[in-house]
Amino acid sequence: MIMESKKKHVVSVSVLLFLMFWSQPIWAQSGGQDFFQAIGKMYVVIAVIAVLFIGLMGYLFSLDKRISKLENLKSDGEEF
């Protein structure tokens, strides 16, 4: 049973890798420039990614503070 699972996993990974490398020439641009650089949107993409990353980090930081506060309340024996 375990061998069948491993075989399925190996086959699915192999197919995924094959499709990734097979489709690589399709993604290639013929001008030598990146698509987003060609249309002038590279900085917009970078800004959006940066804003999302900063927002995610802020959310995780606030979540960590809340969890730490609840853990401290629980270790003190108080109910929350």
C-alpha cells in the first residue's frame, strides 16, 4: 500500500516537472525584455508585492501578540 502511494507521488511529480520544462519555451519572450518591463508595469508589480508582504507580516505580528497574551492568561490561571 505504501509503495503504491510512493509510485503515485513519483509519477505525479515527474509529470509536473515534465510539463513545467515542456512549457518553458512557450513563456519565452522574443524581445529579450521581461513582459512587465516591456509594458512599464514592473514597479507597480513590485509595489503590490511589497504592500502584500508588509500587510501579511503586520497581521502575523499582531496575531502573535494576541496568542502570547492568551497563553500568559492561561498560564496565570485566569479565564479569558
